[in-house]
Amino acid sequence: DSGVTQTPKHLITATGQRVTLRCSPRSGDLSVYWYQQSLDQGLQFLIQYYNGEERAKGNILERFSAQQFPDLHSELNLSSLELGDSALYFCASSVGWGGADTQYFGPGTRLTVL
Amino acid sequence: TQLLEQSPQFLSIQEGENLTVYCNSSSVFSSLQWYRQEPGEGPVLLVTVVTGGEVKKLKRLTFQFGDARKDSSLHITAAQPGDTGLYLCAGEGNAGNMLTFGGGTRLMVKP
């Protein structure tokens, strides 16, 4: 158990819909990262927040957005869903924002878009 | 864009055999990490290598970072069924803590 929690574990929805994925970081961690893992693209970095502020952006689509709240939990919002958005979405957390900090991954949310 | 290529993609071996997984890039990384991921779970960090030429050992696992910090390898000695899983390398670039992951090596060790 990494200490990072993600809800829901599974999510099935239809194309065009909007969903919200939630992540609670390990106690004391200020950084939250979101990753997407699909069969054809592998594990890809989406976005990082540190203490409520966006820190780094990766291959995140404009239909996707995220935020980190004052209690440090984070939400990833996916809208106008397409079949290709079906994937595992992981959240990770670390103490700081720099390269020396280990990222601890949550168990993931499996999103299926029908 | 920094890319990491892992090889092989799939590996099926018998218990007791040795194996090596490679992670290659044309880009320089400030550090390189190896993760293991089991079905239904998130990746778990095994090791971080930082210095070019660095070698780290973790029981039967040996990790090496290339001199130019562009490539890395993971060698497993006397593989066991418990080593079965998806092995991922990830390079840290020069911008914060953003990780670029390789495509992964799916290892199966048969008893």
C-alpha cells in the first residue's frame, strides 16, 4: 500500500460524457501527478500540481483538466469523452516537486468509455 | 521530446535463468528510475540511478546507468516466479520531476 488513494477504482461511461477522478496523496506529500496508461501509448505524464499550483504539464488534452485543493487532494476532470480515452489513470504523490523526490503511485482508476 | 525505448517488450523464461532488460534513449536524463508494476496496481519504484556509470544492486537485481546517462539496464540473476510483472524504466528530464516512461517489459518467469 503506497498510501495514495484513488476513487473510483472502475468507471464505465459513454462517449461524450464527463467524469471526475479523485486522488488523495500520501500524508505530508505536497505534489500530485496524473498519468494515463494505455496499451498503445504506455504510461504518459499528464500534469503535476504542487501545493495547489500547476507545476508541470505533459501530454494532457484540452478536454482534460485538473486541480489540487487546499487539503491537497486532486481531481482530474475528463470531458467530451472518446473511445480512445479508455485507459488506466494513475495518480502519484511526492513530498516536494524536484527530481530527488520519489513518486508513490496509487492503485489507479480504470476508465472504460463505451 | 524525450523518448525511452525498452527491449525486449516481452520475455518468458524458466525459473533460474538470467535476463537483462534494456532502456535506451538519444536524450540525456538527470536520473533514471526502474519500476515494477503488477496487475491491478500502480508502479512501485525499485531504484533510482543518478550518476553516469553507476551500478546499484538490489538482491538479485543489478541496475546500471550508462556513462552518458542516456541508457540503462536491469539484470536479474536466477529469476523466480515472484519476479513476474511489468518492468518500466523512467527518465527524469531537466524540468522538475516530470518522468518519461519507457514502453515496459512484460516478464513471465515459469516455475
